[in-house]
Amino acid sequence: PPALRCHYCGHEEPVAPACRVCSHETQRMRGIGTQQLEHFIALRFPEARIARMDLDTTSTKWAHHRILERVARREVDILLGTQMIAKGLDFPGVTVVGVVDADTGLHLPDFRAGERTFQLVAQVAGRAGRGPKGGRVLVQTRAPEHHAIRAAQVHSVRDFAAAELPLRAPPHPAYPPYTGLVRFVVAAEDPAAAEAAAGVAAWLRRVGAEQLEGVLTVLGPAPCRIPRLKGRWRWHVLVKAAEPRAIGHVVRAWGRGRGAREAGGVVVDRDPVALL
């Protein structure tokens, strides 16, 4: 039966027969993911052989290999999916690549959002035109002037860095590479236990004041942007310092002292690649 399912936390529930706010009867269901995209592509190209690669279609062992083998044998005309199809594929017969809603990652609340969008668009664009026929790349975006999109259009890391690096440097809030960063994530099945991140933040502020002459900037605690993942509630604390040795001191002190007793529920991520 139709159901609502969260791929992050695992929560699942049946589709409500009526709106919980206005009590109006549910009229139709429509998603915005790859399954919905597959539906519209099938309507637009009824003769095309379509394959979809996402979490649902590749959950079994070797499922993605079987799909890619069909593509290699030219048994698939259109391959669609999530980011998993953006990297490492080399099919000379691919002549057109489309990026649907590139803004999905561009506006995530993460300082690396633009960087990852540039990488993804540039990488997926490289899947087209590998053969003698050449290729075209179409990118759907509401921010065509964003520097990540513009730099990906010309495959220029230099152009992206020239626009991105000033945004991470003072007077803006400093982020790598202009400052060191470490993230403490507290995860627990009990939401109240996850809020123990407050104790982590207090410990970090005390260490910064007593041992590091206030060079640390401690942000948080706060719920993670994805607050529940695989059945565990998550809070995090960010620590920034212009001096890398200060970050190293904090990580080592955590491991020697309080961290050794609480390591089971706390993950220390130095130089994190994502803050979600």
C-alpha cells in the first residue's frame, strides 16, 4: 500500500486519508524524486528503455552492477538516478546528460554546499561526450549566475576557487581553509540523551578558556540539520580555531580525559566534509 517513508531515520507511516491541518480529503499523491522523474520521462519518451538507479532500486546486492551492465550492452536508452550515477561511469555512447534541480544541494545549510554542487555538476557533465559523437549537458537551476554553476559550466576549478575562497575568509565567518574545524556529534536513541551535547560544549569552552587562552570558537550545541539518522537522535558542537595546533590539542585532550569515558555516544570529526 502507498506509504510515506524517510530514508534517513527509517520512519514509515501510511498516507493519511485527509489533511491533518485542514481535514480536506487527500486528492492525489505526487513526489519530486527519481520515481516521479521516471514517470514523466516514460510519458515523454514512450519507446525508450529506461533504467533507474537510486536507494530503492539498488538495495539488493549487485543490483547497481546489473543495471550498469545493461547500460554497457546498450540495452538502456535513458539512465536516471541520484548522485550515484554522477561518478566513475565511462560510456562512450552517452551524448546527453541532464542535471535535474541542481539547486537541491546548492542551498543546503553547509559551508561546502557550493563546493559540492560544483564538483557534482562538473563530474556528471564529464559523463557526456566521451565518444566521437560529442555531447551536451543541460543543467536545471534557478540560480544560473551562482559561481558554482558558472564555474562548472566551463570546468574551471580556478574560477570556482576565486569566487568561493573570499566567502570563507574574514570579515565573513571563517571556515576552512582559513580556520581549523572539528565537529563533535552526540547520537543516542533517546532524544534527551542526545542533548548531552550541552555538556560537551561546556567542556570545550572550559578547555579553551583554561588551556588555550580563548583561541577557540565554540558554536552550539544545536540539533543536527538531519536530527535523526538510522534511529538515533543527533546534536552537534562545532569548534573553530585559526591555529591548527589548538584543534589538535582539543582532540587529544578529549581522547585522554572525558572523551574516553563517553566515546560510545560521541563522534569527533576533525576537518569534517559535511555538517548535516
